[in-house]
Amino acid sequence: MKSLCQLPLLELRKKLGAKKLSPQELWAECQKAIAEKDGKIHAFLTHILQLQLPAEWQKTELKGIPFAVKDNLSTANLLTTAGSQILKGYRPPYTATVVERLQKAGGVILGKTNCDAFAFGASGENSGYGPTHNPYDLSRVPGGSSSGSAAAVAAGMAVFALGTDTGGSIRQPAAFCGVVGLKPTYGRCSRWGLIAMGSSFDVPGPLTRTVADAAFLLGLMAGYDKRDATSSQTPVENYLAALNGSSVRGLRVGLVEEFFQHGLQPEIKKAVMRVADVLANNGAKLVRVHLPHLEEALAVYYVLVPAEISSNMARYDGIRFGWQSKRGKTAAAVTAFSRAEGFEMEVKRRILTGTYVLSAGYYDAYYLQASRVRTLVIRDFQELFNKVDVLLGPTTPTTAFKLGEKTADPVAMYLSDIFTVPANVAGLPAISLPFGRDQKNLPIGVQLIGNRFQEGEILRVAHFLENYAC
Ligand code: GLN
């Protein structure tokens, strides 16, 4: 029998509303699952034992449902390390808007989840607190950087989780762990309280068991926030209602040719083609399209994001937050030693790359040029969305790889982001949907990318496909 926290959020919400289940029982089930499984998986960095149920939880949308929060989302008075040693012991004075909105809606934080330090990574192995393991095969990575969030949902330790996606960090671990991962349009969900990585790319979003759960949560999280100047005033749709009576008749689905040329694992290609068949058999129109700058999108990402990182990391001075070195006699030396001791390898690599591409003499050749190419990628997508309603492709080139397989080769690790990064470069919404398994029984994720603020459309199509995803 399935444990309670393996049920979809909307089902649990119904049970709680009908008093067939109490939030205490549900909390206890999650605790039990964590006690049994997390020793091996290591999805949580901080885990809360005592349930603090909101007053009048019966009247709230989430009715006391427990959820896990990626550790780069600030939570007031609750440890927030962003997976890095440099923030060891840091307790922020405020809570990220998206977390606060879910708490106001009656959700209860179960814990903070492991992630690559500052969300720099695609495997979870860059965490300063040890890696998370994939619940489907403990010798494999869960994906990253929202590694603990994906693993916690997949292993039935949390009903849903929050992640952040700068270049794939919600969708890629969702694909590796067989859960749904939604990356909203840039600006759809407030970044306030999200520990910045690449500020013109970052966006928080949900990892869930079903598409309807993701739609429901997006409705609670999205919307303008005066504390984030880049959050959008575009009205928030009723995403859940958008799923009703979904048909794909007449839908124009773009198959990006370039998505099939990049060392794509054959079983993943098959899964994407199976999705295409399902859509075509139900009246959708398949259109072969091109994303001429796919490879450049990855290069652009790995120039612009480190540039933004190098600027964002400047605040970690060993004085204001977290770790402070015992070495060093002057303020400058304390900062230098704290950074040397507190930043993980990949954090240092990104700061160095970013500082290099921004430095005098190289700025024009790298940063400026990459910004221009970013505009080309945005235009590519604009043209595509004149021809099609959604784009279909794989989420990742391979299923979950082995722990340690790519750690010695950062470029190999970066290449695994090829299909997720373009949506971030252009700020578009995208979703990863589990769709079958490979021969090793590892989950496969397929990806739908939508036009700006068309979350309703990709959710609707993903919801339709869910029935065929075995
Ligand atoms: N894997 C990508 C990177 O390492 C994406 C990270 C993310 O989305 N936070 O930059």
C-alpha cells in the first residue's frame, strides 16, 4: 500500500477537507518516511520534527500539508545554507515570498533540502554537505541542483517541494527522479528571498507528483511582489481550471530537430517520439522546427550566468553572514580566508570564470557578445512561437548517471544542461513530465516549453499526456 505522503497533494487536500485524514497523521507519515529512508538518500539538510499547524488550517488552501523547501530559499530563523559551507549556521531574518505565500495558504515546512552549493550544478554532488542519492538507484545522482527536493518527493518523504531553476535545476532532477518539475516564466514567481545565482535567469517553482498539483501550487505562488522589481504584473491565471476538459485537437506542437542530435540516449528519444505520437493521434499537428542557436544557448548561459554569479557572490565576505575564518588579522584577510575555506570548488570555478568574462579587455569579447547572442536565442523562440503553440523535447540527454561519473570533468557536466538551458536564456516556462523508464528502470523526463506566461498551456498538455505516461 502507498504511504500517505506518496499521494498527490490534491487528493490529500480532499481527504483533509473531508476530515478523512488529519494533518497530524500526514505529518507523522512524512516523519516516518524520512526516518526510514533519508539516512541513505540524504535529501534533507534541516528537518523539522514538531508540527506547527497554522490556526484555522481547515479554512486554508493547503490544509496543513507538509512541504520541503530547497535550501537556497530563505526561511526566517530556520537554517538556510544554500548547500554551501560558507553559509553554515546562517538563519535569515526573513522568508522568501514564494515560501511565505505557501505558508499563508496553510502549508507547513517539513525541512530544507540539500542542493548543489548556491545551486551551481546538475547532480547534487556540489553540495558542501555531501551528495543526495537517487531514490531509484542509490549509486546514481538525483540530478541537480534541486537534488534533495526531487529526491524527497520521489521517495515519498514530502508531498511536494520547492526548487529553483536557473538553467534546469527544477526540471533536470525532476526528470532523473521521475517527478513533475515546473519552471515558470522568468518573473512569474517572485525571487525575493531566493539566494541569487544568476539574477536574470533564476526562478522558483514546484516539484510534484502530478501536473495538477503543480498547476495548483503555481496559482498559490505566482504573482507580482513589490519586493522583486522583476516580478510580473501579468494576471495570474487559474491554472487548475485550465486543465479541465483538456483536448489537444488542433494544438501545434514543435519538434526541435536540434534536440535529437546531441548524444540523446535512444530510450529518451523513443519516449519523446511516443509523446509525439500520442499528441498526433489525438488531433495535434506536429511541426518540425529549428532552434538554430541551441549550442550557442549553452555557451551563452555559461558566460552570462558565471558573470552574474561573480557579482552576486561578492556579498559573502565572512563578516556579514555565515562562516567566518579564524585565520586573518585584517578584515580583508578574514574575507579572503573565509572565502577560501567556505566556498566549494564549483563556486570558486564560477566566480573565476565570471570575473574573467567581466574583466577589462575581455568584457566585450565575452560578456557583451554573449548578451547579444542571448537576444538571438530569444528571437529564435519568438519566431518559433509564431508557428507552434508548444515545443516538445527531452529534458535531459541521458537518464540519471552514476555518482562520481562526471565530477572530474566540469564541461561534461555542463553539457548535460543542453536541453534545459535555452528556456532560461529566453525566460520561458517549461515543464518536465515523467514518461516511462529506460532499460535500467530509471525514469525518463520529457519537456514541454511554452511561450512567455503560457504556463496554462504547457500544464494543460502535460496533464493530458500524464494519462499515457506509463
Ligand atoms: N546545471 C546548471 C548549472 O550548473 C543549472 C543550475 C540551476 O538551474 N540552478 O548552472
